[in-house]
Amino acid sequence: MSKLVSVAEMRAIEQAADELGLSFAQMLENAGRELANAVLAHSQDRERTAVALVGTGNNGSDALVALAILGAAGWKTGALLLGKRFSHDEYVKRARKAGAQIRTLDYDNHEKLDEHAEWLRSYAVVLDGILGTGVRAPVREVLARVMAAIKANFEIAQPAPYIVAVDCPSGMDCDSGEVAAQTLQAQLTVCMGAIKTGMLTLPAYGYLGELEVADIGITNRIRQWAEIRRAIIDERAARQFLPPRPLGAHKGTFGSLLVVAGSLQYPGAALLAGRAAYRSGAGLVQMATPKQVQPLLAGHLPEATWLPLPSQDGSFGPTAAKPVAAALENATALLLGPGLGLNEGTGEFVGKLLKEKLPPLVVDADGLKLMAAYKDWFRRFTLDAVLTPHPGEMAILTGLSVAEIQRARIEIAEQYAKAWHQVVVLKGAFTVVAAPDGRSATLPLATPALARAGTGDVLAGLIAGLRAQGAGAFEAACAGVWLHGQAGLRAAAHRGAAAVLAGDLLEHLPVLDA
């Protein structure tokens, strides 16, 4: 998985790499090459012209290296040098030798941008290399005026240019996520080495466009790099975590999941979770629901087997614990919680169930709230259960306020995963998966398409289905979170984000076979 680092951590990593023989010059060369490759990959349907906005830092040098490569590939290229970047700079000379037209603009003479405005608008691709990841908001006034003028110029361009941010959009604070008003909206951001933590916050995320990570040559030979435990959940990692699907398999190969979910008030939660579990690849899903609920759902999920249970007012009652315990003997995983409701009898049922020897466990929604009523609840079941709270449920489990949790999502998830000895999936924009051993992974995704009742039930079903198939707790959670997020994006592209229903996610899951 790609790593997630602070700006200070990345600086320390690069310094250590240089000391061990991977020079700053070689890292810069690697960055420029990767940037050029990204432009080539994303610009196949555009005019082959690119201009770089070049500041005085390494991001500007990355952009100049990319220009030289693009020029050698037959592109028309140009560079606007901002500030005191002199023509004897080796990267400027290299870009010029490859055909780039070089122009300059002093910060103190932003009015002279008019002389370059039409020329800048003549390029199809813009490489934003003005400022790097070390910027702190606000941008200095003299530079802010120049950046504002550049932004206004591109806003009137027809057609609009394809803007590629070099490492980060200029004017973004990559630790806090603050963004200057003059920052260009990128369509693609190519992060050098690793994604910076502030990028996965708002408003910063909204300026990134598509996010890619460039390999600049850093490996685990660098101790500071190897010690980074925070990562990004991407497609490559998610697919590696999916259980294998051998040709000679039978349904038992892919596990048996017991889903304990639903009530008369929330029957759909059980249905969504059960369907998602099957869509994850589980071999058999047994649905344990209150007996009044089972007839409502059975026809909508004919693939499942059913365990109708004693109930109180349409919810689980204490006497349901015994038949569930018996059913656990054949289960390779248990999902507890979607749509249970918060009746007193259901709370007693959960308490009784926690006394049983449980298989790999996923707890969601009302299951979390009911479980939290029991002292030391996290000591009552197998380590490495997967808990999937949204911020409100996390507040109930921890005693913290939602605001406190949202201010430090990664840190809070990591802290309680370690304290509880369980895997924590803190849902919401930029969902965090944290493991007891200190690892964490963040999904680089925020979309209103998933802000809808029932989407959490789908996520719980996906994770539980993967657990039933033998995936590890952390691995199942990461893969499930990625699949869930991709389904949300695909459903939104098909219907529009406002129209996406939780059930739509199941029809838009990526191809699951590893």
C-alpha cells in the first residue's frame, strides 16, 4: 500500500535516503520521469502541449524534468519561471534544450502577467510546480497576487486546461489541509513518494482531482520509511487482500457466514447485509432474524438459509441467544448488529451472545451500541474482531465527542484499536481502518453518494463475507472499505450522487475476482 506521511516525516525520509546513497538529484529525476509518465497516460485525448508554472523549489525542478521528457517525446512545451529562478539553472537549460519556450515573471511585477496570459492559455496541459508541500497558509501576499492572476487567467481559457499538480496543488498546507484562495483546482495530483496527511481532509481533498503516487526510488532500506505504519487503501492493495477463488472450489471453500440482524423496524438492514455478504464471495450466508421478519425478507434473498428466532415485539429477545449459539458451530464468521434496534430484550440477547465462544466477528450499528453497555465489552470476544462505527457510534464507545473524533480521526482509530485489541473501521469521509498492531490505512475518498441510510449495512456485509472466506481482520476491512467506496463512485456516476440508494451499491461493485 502507498504510505501516508506528514510533511516532516517525508523530509526526514528523503534526507535519510540521500545519506544512504539515493541522492536528492536522483529522487528529483525519478519524480520528473514519473510526472511525465502520468501526463502521457492521462492526456491521450488532448493536444500534446504542456506548460509548467515553475517556482523556486524542487517541485519546479520536477516539472522542468517532466517538460524535457515530454519535449523529447514530441510535445510542444513551455515554462513560466516565477521568482528568481535564473536561466543558468541546469533544469531550465535542459528543458530549453528539449524545445521548451522559457519565460519569466517576477513576483513583484504580477501586472506583467498580461504579457504571458494568452500564451499560457494556448497550452492544453498545465504543470503546477509553483509551491511545494512545505507551504503554510496563508501564502505570502506578493506571491498570492501572482497566483490569483494566474488562476483568473486559466478560468477564462477555452477549452479549460488539464491541470496537473506536482506533489500537491500550490497553496495547499499538506499537514492541516488548509487551502489558499489562489490555489488552482487540479484534475490530477501526482504525489512524490507518499500522500501527505493533510490532503485527506477537507477542503484540501476537493482540490486534488485524481490522486496518484509516484515512485521516487525510496525502499524499506530506509529505516524511517520502513517504520511508517500509516498507508492508503488503493486498488492494488485491496485486490491483494481478496481471498483466492480456485477453480476446484465448492461452496464450503468460501466459508459460512451467520448474519444476526434485523427487526420489524429495520428489516432492510438485514437484507442489505446478507446480499452484500454474498456479493463479497461468501459460500453460504445464514440469516438469523426475528421470526416476524423472516417472511418479509426470504423471497428477496432466496440464496440464503434462514434461522427464524424468538422475538419480543419484532426484535431479538434473550431466548434467541441459545439457537444462535448452536448455529455458530458451523459458522466461519459472525456479523452482529445491522438493524437490531435498541430494545431492552435485544440488549440482553447481545449480552448472552458475548458469553459464547464466537468465530471471527464483525460488529456494526446497533450491535455496537448494545455491546457498549457491558463493562469491558472488548474483552468478551476473540481478538481481532472488526468494529465498524460511524463517528456517533464511536463517541458512544469511547466517551469522546463527535467533534473530538473528527478532529483526529486517524489518531483516535489507532488509539482505540490498540486499547481494545480489535480492528476499528471508523466510517465517514476518508474511512480509517486501524489494527491493534499499530497499522492503519485510510481510504482516499469522500463522496455524498455514501451518505445514505443502509450503506453501512452493505459495508458490514462485505467485510463479514470476506472474513467468512478466511481473510484476516485488517485485510478484510481494507478490501471491504475499498470495494464499498468504488461502488459508491460507480453508482454516483450512473445515477447522480443524490439518487444513490444503499442497494444500488451492490449492483456497482467492481469485479471481485483476485
